[in-house]
Amino acid sequence: MAAEAEPGPSAVVDTTDGGPAMRWVVTPLLAAFEPPMRWLQTKLGLRGLPYVFLLPTMAIFGLFSFLPALLNIYISFTGGASTILADRPFVGLRNYEALLACESIFVPKSCPVSGFGFWTGMWNTLLFAVIQVPIMTAVALATAIVLNREIRARGFWRALFFYPVMLSPVVVAVVWDWVLKRRGILNALLAELAETRNALAAWGPLEMVAKIAALLVVAAIARRLWALRAKGGLAIAALVLCACAAAWLVFAWDVRASIATQAWRPVNWLADANSSWPFFWVVFVYTWSHLGFFMLILLAGLQAIPRDLYEAAEMDGTPKWRAFVRITVPLLMPTLLVVLVLSLIRAFQIFDEVYVLTGGGPGTATRMVIQEIYESAFVSDAKLYGVAAAASVLLAGVVLVLTLVQLALTRRKAGA
């Protein structure tokens, strides 16, 4: 029996059976577009017709992406405080010299004023990327591995971890500001915990109950070790340690002193200049808000690994850690590299969360390079548009290199 012939590209689609909407709206609309499309196909041919459909998107992309980039490059070679291009004098490389004329770029204090802010922000951004990217990748990988297993309510957990990605960066920063400010939720919880510990330390039977519970735990461990005593001296040494621990618990452990604590003094987590807490919380909040995006990419990579490989390894008695090292890591490496490069590019673009959360402070501890560019152009009294444009061009060069690396890795993955 001969197969039914498929309709050709120029065949007219029968739209009369699609209901009233199809009959009264779609069909006349298609009929209206048919003559100009036929004319375009005649003039451009089938190979040129796709560019007609791409033209609106390319025009919008060029208008809102390429044109501002070209204007930014031009402004980086001009001076003055005017926003009108005709009123901005050409100054050559003077704006770049203001950023790069340093005795050493590793010592921002040796730079001019504009260079000091730029290199302070650049080194803070680099430090942020060096710390945050490995943490983000490791936590996203661990989360993806757990959520790739057959656990209860897996869909709910996946949605829960992805939910912060859908929030606005400003909303994320405001929420965490409520948690971390001096009179915020975290300080209130820690103060409540300190009061609870002191109340527990004042409980009458605490000494006896705590020691009995600890001795029961030690006894359970010793019982397991006693069963293993025939396998070597290590188990016997552990038994001796258990006996010493039991003696210390009975005769030397001061339960009340170990539980009681001083009243909690609120910490200004986001403004304490004598600690690293502001930078720590910037890394934490940024990782929390973007974790779901990278987790989703790694989850897709994990699901692309054939299950047959794990089943064969299990039949051979391969330990799970060995299957992870020999199967999961090599096959996930292309996806992992893409995640690393993407997270690195995003780390260099950090602005919203930090600007709302700490404002770059205390001092310049969390001042990133994007904030420096923004404030040079729009916040400072001098309105250094040219210097800010030059700084953004230099930063764009860094991001461009990272993007090229990502494209190379993506193509290598596609060709694998």
C-alpha cells in the first residue's frame, strides 16, 4: 500500500474546521499576509525568506543592545558633563589613562581618584568571584545530585530551590536586609537561643539527665566497636578512647558551664567594619538567590547520563563513591564547565543585591566594579560619563573573554 503523500511547502492549509475563531479571525489574517509573503518568496527565494522573520528581532536587538554599546565606546573617548554627544569634546585616551595610570594596579591607592575606585571595585569583584563561584558550583552540584534521586516530594523540592531565581534582586536584598539588620530576625533568633540555653542550664535535673544521655551514646558506640574487635587494633584503640570519654563525662564534664552563655549582643551583620561578615553575607545571599538556575542546568546534565552505566556498576559491586568519580564526574564535566563559566560571568556582573543590601560598605569592603561605574556616571557630583564608559569598556573586555570561553566549551560539548 502506497504511503500517503505529505503536503508541499506551498500547499494551502485547510482552516475551515477549527471553529469560529479559526474561521473568522485566523483564516482572514493568513489570507491578508499571503500575497506579500508570496512576493517576498519570489524576490528572495527560500534561502532568504528566514531573514525576513529575523529582521524585527535583529532590529530590536540592535537598537537596544548594539547601538548603546557603540555609543558607550564613543563616550569613553569624550569628556565633559553633558549628555549630548555634540557637546562632548573628544579627549582621546584620557579617560583610560585616568583608570590605568597607576604605579601598580594591585595597589589602588597608587592610582588617581577614578582609578582607585575602579581597581578597588575590580579587586573586590575578583575576590567575590574566586570565593563565590566554587561555592555556588559545589552547592548546586550537591543539590542537583540529591534532587536527581527518587526522593519524596521531589517536584516540590525542585520548585522550592528554583523559586529564588524568579524573585527580583531588589526583593531578595530587601528580604535579607530584614533578616540581617541589627534589629532583624537573625539577631532576635540568636538572642532567643541564648535565653533558652541559660534557662536550660538552670534546670535542676540537667546534670544527671545530660550525663546519662551522653553515657548511653558512648555505650552504643562501644558496643559496635566491641563487635569489631577481632578485625584489628584500631577498634581496640577506639574502645579505649570510649572508656576515657566515659570517665571524662562522669567525673570532669561541667554540664551547666558548657551550656550557659552570655546574653546575646546584636551584631550589625551588614555594617560591621571590624569583621568579614558583610562580605560573607553578600556571598551567601547571592549564592542563595542564583543557586536554582545552576542547579537546573546540572540536573539536566545528570539526567542525560545513561542509567545503564550505574546499573552495570552496581552489578559489578562498585561502591557509590567510585561510581560518582568514574561515571558521574567525567560525563558531567562538559555541563560543569559551562556552569563554571556562566557563574563566573554573572559574578562579574553583580550589582543589584549588593547595592541594596550593603551599598558597597562598610567603607569599600563590598563595593563592586559595576557599582563604581554606576556611581561615577550618575551619583557623583562631577558626572564622569567618560570615565564610567571607559571602565565599562574594560569590564566588557573581561566579560567578553569569559563569554568566548563559554562558547568554546559549549561547541566542544555539542561536538562530543
